[in-house]
Amino acid sequence: MAVVVRDVMTPGVVAVGPDASLVEAAQLMRAQDIGHVLVATAGRLVGVLTDRDITLRAVADGADPLTVSAQAICTPNPVMVAPDDAVASAVSLMLENAVRRLPVVEDGQPVGMVTLRDLAASA
């Protein structure tokens, strides 16, 4: 079994700028076959935007996904882990915060994601 997050995370990140429209973010998710993107500016993580966020926080309220920004809908200040954090710590953070994915950040820069799927595959 993996001991640190680096061993199980998906390296690399897919990100949009804070001013990207929800349509842009959704198109990127579709192109990458993923359910989330990071919202980042100047290499710094601002938030996490999921397909569920777009659906429940914008579309369900009648917001125009062409004009609403990713930053307006994303989950700000997400819980994060470092590549050298213990996998057990990532699992605990996911449980405590009821999240399915955690950005992996090293020296302030997003470097990957760790998801429930990643953790299940490593078990």
C-alpha cells in the first residue's frame, strides 16, 4: 500500500483562470474527461470547480453559464494536501470535509489531484 500522496495522486493539473466562464470550464472538463478543474491565478490555487458545482450553484439557479465566472461558483480555499503527506492524512481530510478529491500543492503550486478513485486503486 502507498504511504505518501505522491505515490497515489494523479500528477498534473487542469486549471482555468478565475474569470473563465462556466461554459469554458465545462468544455475543458468534457475535453479532458474529468469532473473538476482547479481555479488558479498566477500559479496559485483559488478554488476547485466541479461539474456538480456548475449544475447546482449556477444552472439550477438560472444563472447564465456564459457570463458567470468560475471563481463565482467554485469552492474557495479548498482543503489541500502536499505530495509528501501520508495517504492516511488525505483519507482523514476527505472524510472530515466530505470531499471526493483534494488538490496536491507543493511550494504553493498545484501539482496534482488525489481522488477517492486514486485511493481505492492503491488499496
